[in-house]
Amino acid sequence: MARDIERCFLLLPGVGSVKQQRLFSAGVSSWQEFRSEKGLEALVPKVMSFDKWKRCCKLLDYAEEKLLLGDSSFFAGVLPRDEHWRLYEPFREETIFLDIETTGASRYDRINMIGISDGADVRTMLRGFNMDEELFLSQVKKAKLLVTFNGASFDIPFLKRSFPKAKHFIERIPHIDLRHLCARAGLKGGLKNIEREVGITRKNRTVERIFGGDPLLLWRTFIASGDDYYLQLLIEYNEEDTLNLRPLLEHCIRVLREK
DNA sequence: TGAGGCGTCTGTGGTGTTAA
DNA sequence: TTAACACCACAGACGCCTCA
């Protein structure tokens, strides 16, 4: 069974959604089939010329080599952004899930907290404690795939501004923005609502009950009081946010596979 | 609770390119 | 030369977040 990425032809030049659909209709549904005798007969000359088919075959060879070498940055350049979810399967072990909390949404605001998860454990960085550009950079350098919720608009631009050294590396890593992937999977209405809809539960309800789900208020209370209890609550809140990204991504992928 | 700033995605229509 | 399709630009919608 071909992997998600090997069932996508949109990385090929001159192939869009219409032509891809024609390939599927012709019974060509994987890179392997595309390059086989079956692919040649189905495609040439009705869908593309022989020369173009040969060029596409070479590109698929190259893409396969990149998969074997574990080079995800190649796909960041050739694969449409809304198809980056197909890279989760081959790069699952090197995927990182990111969530940040900030002092505001403007360019002058700062990051208070960063949650970085491999899907199983979370590492939390706190401003004034352990938030460090080199530490963040070391995490990003290891990643082959980034997953956020609304990160394309919010988290990623913030991180690139805050950590200029990491900017270049972030740009090379394929990025899945769950906000838009959820929309394609028929899920809308913000992260917390979507979590409820999908059946993802939160263990710690204290933040919602006492602070209305407001991490900034929690941060300020901690700064004003110096009480570690509030800091611990905030860390747990961010950890749950970050950890819930993985089941949400896997839910969306299941839905998209069935489409 | 609504407003505002931010940046991206989606849908749409026009234009350019490719293949027959 | 023509038809089909990819690609690009633009506008509107949207969710993130904090602030008042």
C-alpha cells in the first residue's frame, strides 16, 4: 500500500488537481504505477507527452530518494502547502508540535511560553527562565515536520521574529497548520471547540474554571504573586494544548484519507 | 464580549502555457 | 490554431491573541 505522499502527484510540474483526478480515473494512483508500463499506457499521449512523462518519472525517482534520505525540505519547496499533511507518515518520528503563548498579537509583543512536543512528551520554555534561542534552535534543527494550530498566521511569524537564527531552519521545514487542515476535514470554530467536537478531553479544567481559559491572566497572576502554583497551572495548560495537536492531526488525516 | 491587528487560506476570474 | 489546464493576483473570510 503506497503511503499518503506516494499517492499525490501535485508535486509534479504542470500537474494540478484536475490532471491528478484524471490520473486517478485512469487507474494510476501511486508513484510506482505512474512509472510503470501501466502508467505509460494510461498517460501517453492522452494526458501528457512521452517526454513530459519521462521528466515526471525522473522527478518521482528523485522524490523517492529524498524520502529515503529523510530530506523533508525538498517537499517544502515542491508540494502545495495544503498537501504537507501527507508527509506525516514518513516523518512521524521527527515531527514536532508547537504552541506559544504571548503578551499580545502585535509585532511589539513577546513570547511568554513555548510548548514543543514530539507527540508524546512536552518541553516547555518560559520567558525569564529557560527560554533560549540556542535551545529552541537545537529542537528545530532536529525536526522534519512542524505542526501548529493557526501557526502560519500567528506562531510561526512570532517565532521567526523572536529567534532570527532559527528563521532559516523554520522556513525549510514543511509545516502543517491544523486550523486549515481541520477546515478541510469539516471542523471549524477554534481549537477548544474542535477538540470537544472530536472528543479530545482535557485533564486539567482548573484554568478554564478559574481564569476563563486565559493563559495571559495566569502568567500575570504568577508574576504578581510569585506563587509557583500559577506557573504550574500555566505549564500544564500549555502542555495539554501542545499534546492535543497530535490526536487532532491524526483525526484530520483519517478524514482526508476517506475523501 | 466585541474590536482590532495580523497573516494565511480559499474561491474566483483572468492570463499564460502546453500539447495535440 | 485551439482547447484544456495551470498559475497568478485579488478580495473576503477566518482564527489567533490581547485589550478595553
